[in-house]
Amino acid sequence: MSETRPASDAIPLYVKQEKVYPRETVGRFSRLRIIAAWVLLGLYYLLPWINVGGQQIVLFDLVNRQFHFFGVTLWPQDLFILSLLLAMAALSLFFFTALAGRLWCGYACPQTVWTEVFLWMERVTEGSRNKRMKLDKGPWTKQKIARKSAKQFLWITFALWTGFTFVGFFVPIRDLAVRVPGFELAGAETFWLFFYAFATYGNAGYLREQVCKYMCPYARFQSAMFDDNSLVISYDEARGEPRGSRRRDADYKALGLGDCIDCMACVHVCPTGIDIRDGLQIECIACASCIDVCDEVMDKMGYPRGLVRYTTDNALKGKPSRILRPRIFIYLFALLALATLIGVILTGREPLIADVLRDRGSLYRVVGSELENSYSLKLTNRTDAPVQVTIEAEGLADIRVVEPTRALGIDPGQTIDVPLTVSIPLVLDQPGMQQMTIIVRDTAGERLRDVDTRFYIPPNPR
């Protein structure tokens, strides 16, 4: 007869997630992270407010199907440029990961940057790591309520401002700012403002390292981009082991100890709560906080820095290490090629696109003493200002445009499709397809586009 296990002895399927309390660090990598955060946050919050020539410098105007980037306007016809930019972003990720690990995660990922801001607010309102841990474990007092309320006020305010700025990249932000106080936002604007604010509040305030550990796919496939010559944050086990505590003036080598004093500082500063001494792990976001704090401890103990450092797996094994290897140059060459291609495309973009298609339903027709061919003329204005154009034809004797004879107005980003009729005198002895050119001019007479096409002359027009 089987024995029933008491309910109190039941093995839980899931372990409660322990909150990580990262300690603040001071060092060269911490300063680099702060600088990167200031730059990236400055770009995010300030760019929508910058106008050049009355146009928001960065605006993804989905309603009008316009994308404005630093004076360049992209239209749906320019979607392939966006594809090139996405390919360039992917190659950049491969390049930096193969070169120095998860630099993106540690210094530029929005999750990392906004988590740093929320942690700073938490330190301001609740104190240092030990004070925050003590506050969370203690009873609810007036002081605890006041500190927690102050933190929540800062978090919610900052999250709402973040959501407002996010919407400001898709809707003119100055107009948005005027409509917010009177609650005059459209339904979609309201939804995305609060959705992005909530996402920022939840991800940076509460989920934090869980986003990096469980939700971000990059941690799962980063190993495919690493090799034994990639620069990664590593613990020098040969130098640090066996670890153990000791007095500062102790002869630790006589005690049979390595340089690691087992102070756990590298664990306390880690934003994902891992122990770098266990080796490279997918949870490591390469923020280098462990390097800064370990160097600080080594300085206090009078030991050489670099127990935890950026190095390669080959270097740790005493093998030759090649950081600048062929794959790095391949990625770099591909990046430069893509950047050059995008630059050439943007600088060589025609402000006006013109296409001429023959009317398949009518090869030709005779009207009085003239021979006419019919076409469809498609014009696209790729500028930010309306244009007016006139249509002419050349290439055959006495050729003229019958329709349209008036000037055509085209709004910014607009594509128009108009019938085009071209005629020549009927008396000609050149049957077959004859080359001709359709000329598009602005109202000032400047030649904007030339489109080569053909005019059909039948053997016997009658």
C-alpha cells in the first residue's frame, strides 16, 4: 500500500522569483553606461521637439504615409530603404556581438537604459541596497509608505512622459502637447500613450532582469555569434581559486588561497543576480558592473586588477587570441557597403517619379490629319511641397501632346495617374515603333524628368 505524502511536503513546481537588489557601482564602465544612457535618453526625449523648416526632424507619420528622418522624407515607395536599414541593424548586432559580446544589452538596450533610470529613482527615494532590502522586509510604517509613494510617483510620472514621447514620434508632438491637457486625444493615441507607459513602468520597474533572462530572444541565440576569440566578461579562475576570506595584510598565498576574497561584491552589483565566477551565462548582459566592483576590491587589497575582466576564452586557456579575425572584417565590410548603398540611394533620389505605360486597348488612332498614340502617365511627388508640372514630347517631327495640356498639380507624396495622348502629322514614311521622349517640366520651365518610350506608326494609317 503506497504512502501518501503530506501536503506540507509537496515539492513546488515553481520557485518564487527572488527580487534582485543591485548595488550601485563606480568605475570606468559605470561611467560609460551613464554617458550612454544620457545620450540615448536625450535623443529619445528631445528629438521629437526639434523642428527644421517647420517640420519635425523625426516623425513616422503613418496617417499621411510619410517618414521624416533629419530632413529626408521617405514614402511607401521607399520601403526598400527601410529593409536595408533593418539589415544594417542586424549586421551591427552580429558585428558587435562577435567582437565584444553583448555590448548592445549592457549599454544601449532600452530595457537596460530605462531600468537604470528606475533604479536611480529607487535609490533616491529608498536609499542604498541594504536600506532597500531592510525597507522591503520591515513592517509598513509611515516612513515606508512615504518612501514607496514617492518612488511610485516618480515611476508613474516618468512612464507617462515616456509614453507621451513615444506617441510624439508618430503624431506631431507639439500638436499632441496642446491636446493632452484637454483630453482631446484620439482613441489610438490614448491607447498607445498608456500602453507604452505601462510597458515602461512594468518592464523597468518590476520585471527588470526577468525581461533579459526569460523574455528577450537575444540571450538564446547569442552563443551562435560567440567564438573562442570573442571579448566577453570572464572570471580568471586560475588566478582567483581557491577563493576565501582573509585579512588584508595576510600572506594569502601561504594560506593556499587565490586572489578572490569571496566578498560576493560581483554578485551584489549584478543587475540579473548571477555569479560571474560560475562562467559565462546567458543571463549576463555585459554591463561590466562586476569588473568595476572587483577592480575596486583588488585596489583595496593591494592585488592587481583584472580578476574579472574583458578577455577571450582562448586567452584564459593560455592560447593565442585573435580579436580582429576574418569574420569581424566581413561584418564590417558588409556594414560599410550597406551604409554606402543607403547613402547613394538617398542622395540620388529623384524628387519626382514618372512612368509612361502604353494603352494596350488602343495601339493607335487616326484623328483628322493626325496620328495619335495613347498612354497612361503616372507621376509621384517625393518632396515635402506641392508641385505643378507640364508635359511635353520630343523625338519625332512636329510631335505634340494633345492631352493633358493644362498644368498638373501634385501634392506632397501624392501619386496621380492621368491619360496621355501624343500626336504627329499623319503623313510619315517611317512605319514601326519610333523612339520618343516624354518631358516633365515645372512651371518655371525646369526639366524635372525625361521618360523614354515609343510611338507606333502603322504601315498604312488609313
